[in-house]
Amino acid sequence: MKKLLTILALFLMGTVAVQAQGRRFEMHAIGFYNLENLFDTRHDAGKNDYQYLPDGTNKWTDLKYQHKLKNMSRVLSEMATDVVPYGCVAIGVSEVENSHCMTDLCNQPALKARNYKFCHVEGPDKRGVDCALIYNPKYFTVRNVKLVPYVFESAADKGRATRGFLTVSGTLSGEHVTIVVCHWPSRASAASYRESAGRQVRVLKDSLLKDDPKVKVIVMGDLNDDPTNKSMTVGLRCKAEISEVGPDDMYNPWYNTLVKKRTGTLMYDGAWNLFDQIVMSPSLLHKDGQNDYNTLKFRKHDIFRRDYLFQKSGKYKGNPLRTHAGGAWLDGYSDHLPTIIYLMKEIH
């Protein structure tokens, strides 16, 4: 055990693959980031994107759009690099308008240097915001991409449409891994809509496991709820402790981050919320005192924080630095902070 802990310590200093006593390990980072309204400057037919046009309320010019792309690419390219020099192998993102925006984003020098690709399916959201997955094809090979729709359960909601669940199946380190990227209904809607989202994603997760019991499922996104809310604890059946996770449950490492460490990914009225979560199926966990890494296993999680992501002064000092606030362009980043999980596997 002492030797293994020494190996893990080397990882935390930024080593990707180390060898000790004949054993070698690899680590991969997977992240999520709400990009806060990554819109281009063109109108998409049928979408309410008017405030993000040059003559819209945000006066969204090409200059602002180019700054937004550069700012987002900086964050995405720096995520996890303090642990893994090549950064995240996959990053789920939300609040992107279309594939044009994703193409422009991945063409930014910081991301293009790693040859990042993306998965995106145009969704039905009236405002035009979707989820996408950025990935490094050197490490993550995409098998299949589909958008599973969010289904409104009440007849009173007939005709409504919102963001679905982007489901990307692929291969990471020789193993079948499926990532589900979500942006659940906002808090302008009742909690029941997010609780329904939790149940729907659980059904999706169960179907993925039925199709391949060995698949490792990762659900991520801006869930518009905290880890303590029913959408997570009941709907998605997430547990706060690994020891509590049963075969039909998921593990949520962010529960204790919010409850015990009292920190999160966005602020409201001076208090932290933690909407940006990444949860996982039991196959990614060490159970019953086991501590082997023969297959991909969860190692740790982290909220990505850099000084430049925060406001330095004023009423909202300490809050994430947004693109716009109070009608003013701040040339910032997002009202959310990114989150990351790290997976580790022994190299045989």
C-alpha cells in the first residue's frame, strides 16, 4: 500500500505514466464546463437568439464573439493540466448555440494544438442552446452519438421542448465508456421538472448497462440542482459515499464538496451552489476495500479554479467573472466554474 501511495503522489505532481516496482499507471481527466451563452453573431431560424446579434440587447459583435472564443478556449485547454500535461481527454459543455460555434471553438489555437474534435446534435431548445462534447481523439475514440430527448410528462406541457441528453459512447484506455452530457431544466421551472430529468437519465443509464453490463457510464452537466436535491438523490439515485453505492446507484463525489467543504461552482446571493456535477456508475469505483487499478477507476475530483475566473472587486467580488453583468460587457468567462474527475488504470 505504501508503494502505491508513493505512485499516486507522483501523479499529483503531474506525472502521466510512472513506473515503480515494475508497475505503471496512466491517468485521464474528464471535465464539464457551462460556457454561458456561446452564441455566434448570426440568427438561427426558429431560435430566440436575438439578444446575441449585433443589433440585439447584448450588442453581440464579432469582436465580442472572438473574445468569448478565446476566453473559453483558455479555460478548456488549461483544465487538469496541473495533473495531466495533455489536459482533459473529454469535456462536456453546455450553452453552445450550434456546430458553427463548436467548430470555431475547436479551431482556437489552444485547442487546435491538441487536435480536439467535438460531438454535437442540434436540439429543440427554443433559445437555441445545446450540449456538446469536446474530446481528444488520441485518447478517446467515439463509437456512437445520439441525443435522447427530454420528455415532458404532463399534458399541460404539450408543445414544450428543452435540451435533451447528449449520449456519446466511446473507447478510453481500451474500455467502453459512455458519457451523457446534460443541461436540465432551469430553476425558473418547478423542481419536479428536474426530478423528472433525474428519473429519465437513470432509465437511460440502466438501458446502457443492459446493452453492455461492462460499460462505464459517466453523467455530467449543469443539472440546475445541488447534489442534495431529490433530482440527484432520488431521481438519479446518487450516493454520497462509495460504501453506499449499490448496483443500481451512482456515485456523486460532489455531495460532500458542497455539504462538508461548503464550496461549489456558482454563487447566488453570496452562497455557493454546485450544479455542475459529474457522477458515475459503480464499475468505476473501488468497492469493499479493494484498491486495484486493473480497469479504469475513479481517483479524485476537483473544481477548476484560477484567479482570472473570479471578479476581483465590487459588489460581486469573489463570484465567477461573467461575460455580461448588469447590461455591461465584462469580457469574462462564465457564471459557472468547471469540474473535473480523474480516472486511473494500471498499464500491463
